[in-house]
Amino acid sequence: LVYDPGERFRALSAGETATDTIAYRVSDPHGATAGGLVTVTITGVNAAPTAADDALRIDQNTVATLALTANDGDDDRADRLAIAAIDGRDVAPGATVTLASGARVTVIGADAIR
């Protein structure tokens, strides 16, 4: 017996569990049969999030806000994505990073910048 959970349990968060059952029957050469049940416990693992590229077009006098994680995802349904770094620098809400261009980027929440 080979069990492959496929995609059905992909949304489990790390440590979350689900069960699946397999009913089976065995028989002997004389026609006697018996049934059994296999219970499979599937434990979720942390799946890496995916980050999709974003684009923003503004004029030189505009300050814009961008929800960076709006088009990103994580298979773990309980995980909420947060901005962790800007240009390789670790950040938290409220942090401001000055880019090589001189522009400033401020993290205004866990998932947006200005």
C-alpha cells in the first residue's frame, strides 16, 4: 500500500493535523473475509510563502502607499504574511529604509509600505 496525500492537505498549517481513512478487506483461499481500517494522520509542515513582483507608477511629487503582500501567498491557511526586509535590511512596522536612489520607504504595517 502506498499512500500519497496529493494536494488535499496542502492548506494545513505547521503542526495542524487531519486524518484520512482507508477501508480494506482481506480474504483467504476458502472465501472467508475480514475488514480492516487504516487511519492516516497527516501533519502540516511550514510551507514557504510566495512573493509576486509588484509595480507602481507615480509622478515625482506623489507619495504612494502599496500593499506589498496583496498579491503574495502562503499555502498555510493560518499564516499571515508580513514584510520582513526591504533591500536586504530587516524591517518591522514603522521602519524607514533609504534606498540607493535617495528615496525613502516606510513600512506602515505588517503588509504595506509608503
